[in-house]
Amino acid sequence: MEIRKLESIDITTVVELWYEVSVQAHNFISPEYWNKNKEAMATQYLPNSETYLAIDEGAIVGFVSMMESYLAAIFVQTNMQGLGIGKKLLYYIKDKRETIQLKVFKKNSNSVQFYTKQGFKILSKNTEESTNEIEFLMEWKKGNNEIY
């Protein structure tokens, strides 16, 4: 598996991966919510973020998007989850940052567990306006007794 920077030709594929994984991981939110955000993902979020792709046998199997020190997205193809791809993408970003913050829905317990195992701590809990779901603000800081 290799990691490389997002190119404009990749955006359509990445948006589809994001949509499919979002619908599955967030079954407590209507698929219509994610569908409405596809265009913004393609035209605003991805082009304006620092995004890296996980490539396996020529196919995009995951990606991570950063905005400064904020982890805006990390997604791995559903059938490839649990193989260490998300961890590799996260380590790739951790090497480039001193601190990383992210938000994750409380009901997305698999992701909360993943981030906790990767050294993230919950800083606060808020209600996300557009979904009315509780989300955690989590943070990782370099040097917090991590094992790579």
C-alpha cells in the first residue's frame, strides 16, 4: 500500500468512497444528509484541504483530509476496514503535526474507539446543529507515550 497526495482526477472516486462509508458508519443520520453534502465535498472541502490517499493495487481504498491541525476526514473502504489502513493514514498525518483535533459523533462508537486507541482524548461534548447529534471534540498531542 502506498500513500500519495490527492489529485483533481481522484475527487469523484474519493467523494463516492466518503459517501458510501458515511452512510454505513452513520446509520443514525439520514442518507439524504450525506447526499446533500456530496457537491460541497467535491467542490469545496477536498480541493481546500490537505488530502492523502491510501492506494492498494492501483485503487483508492482510503483517505485522510486535514485543514491545518484539524482532521476533517478519515475514511477507509468498508470491506478494507480493520486491516490497518486507517492507522497508516493517521500515522502519516501524525508525523507532520504536533497536535491534531477532530470531531466524531458519539454514536459512531467504532470511530470513537479507534481514535481513543490512537491516543486521542475527549476534550468536550456538543450537539452538532445540522444533525442534532452529540459529537465529541477529541485531541491528540505528539509525545503522549505513543507506540507506533
